[in-house]
Amino acid sequence: MMQIREARAEEAERCSAIRNQAIRYGCRSSYSETVIATQTPKQMPASYRQTILDNPFFVAVDAQDCPVATGFLVPASGNVEAIFTLPAWSARDAGGLIIAAIVRETRRRGLSQLNLSSTPKRAAVLSAPRLQHGALRRL
């Protein structure tokens, strides 16, 4: 059973690798290899670890407590950012569980709005009752 928890700074490289794998797999039919290569650098950006430290950054973990999906909330803007799932876990609702954790965190912080945007390809997945593509949802 998958669990959701906050990411730890020492997991930054793993979280960055999840991001890259998800983009390389999920965006290959929408973007050129050049664009994907630009967006998925082999070296983790220096700021990535700080992003984990500065935001409510959640991971879905497997039975061995190893992250398989990531996502975070930017409290200042109310934006949901960077929901990424390893391709092998994409049909297990890991991203949906992270969005649910972000919604709970948003409420806990007393924020009244949450903003989620997505690529058009993912819009169908996000049309579930949790949130809607490109729209603000009152909580």
C-alpha cells in the first residue's frame, strides 16, 4: 500500500530523477527530444533541494519507503507544482494521493484557493472532482 509523506532533503536526487523519468515518458508524444532533454538535465538543479526544504513537498512511497511520485504546494501563490510519477506507478493513483495531501495542507494553512495547471494531455486525468485543469478551486 502506498503512503504519502513529506519529502526529506536527502531524497532530492531521487525526487529529481522521478521528475525526469515522468517527463521523458509522459511527454514524448507531445514534445521533441530536444525540448525534453532541455527540461530533464542529467545533473539535478542546485535549487531543487531548497525547493523541498522551502515548501510542503510530498512523496508517495512504496512498501520500502522509497519515493515513487512527487508534488508540492507553493503556499505564497496557492499553486500546486510538479506532480510527477514514475511510469511504472502511473496507474496506481500516486499523483492523485499527492494532490489530496496538498489539498489537506492547503486547508490546514487556511488558504482559500488552490491553483493547478497542467499540460493538455494531463487535463483529462485532472478533471476528477479533486481539482480541475487550469482553474482555481475554492476549498
